[in-house]
Amino acid sequence: LRAGKSLSGRVGGRLRCELALTMGGGLAILRRIEAGGYDVLHHRPTLRIVDKAAVVFNVVFGRMQ
């Protein structure tokens, strides 16, 4: 996922935004999986509204992690 991070910088317009949001959401889910001890069979990782807002904020203000 991180290896493809530079792809959003190579395209423009709406595709750039969509790629950045997908990347941000994917990384956020990976953090939730890690926080849950990688047990995705018993506890489904989900993003809370605050997590989603943070992804959008980071994309809008160019602070991708």
C-alpha cells in the first residue's frame, strides 16, 4: 500500500483525490487491525466517523501518513 503512495502524485483531478482517499482509508484500517492485535476473525476492524474525518482532513491538507 505504501509503495503505491506516489501514484496519486502522478495523476490529476478527481482520480488524484480518490486515490489519496483510498490510500488514507486503507492505512487507517491497517492501523485499526494492528490496534486489535491482528485478530480480524473475531473483531472486524471498522473506521469511526472521527477516523473518516481524519482521513479527509489529511488528504485535503496534504498530510498523508
